[in-house]
Amino acid sequence: QEMVALVQENRAKVVLAEAEIPKAMADAFRSGNLGVMDYYNMRNVMADTSMRESIADPEKKSDIGGDS
């Protein structure tokens, strides 16, 4: 029981942390720490990773790169 609660708590922390990513990226764009080409390269790596994961495990459904 305690382990299930701990897992759920950690998942909630991950969801909250993932929600901060777009805000941090927007701040990086505004401050000049992230350029357009950096962003496109990052998205390309994410899409490539998603493709490789889908090839390795076709049953797994990935949401990276599919929503843009």
C-alpha cells in the first residue's frame, strides 16, 4: 500500500515537472538562450527517439512529436 502511494506521488511530481517545461522553454527563447535551430534540433532528436522506440516496441504508443 505504501509503495503504491509512493509511486502515485512520484508520478504526480513528474507530471508537475513536465508542465514546467514549456514555461522554461519560453523563458529560454525570450532570454536568447534557446535559438530556433536549437529548438528544431531538439524536436528532431525527440522525433527520432520516438521512432526508434516504436520500432523497438511496436505495441507501445508514444505521444512525443505527434501533436505538432
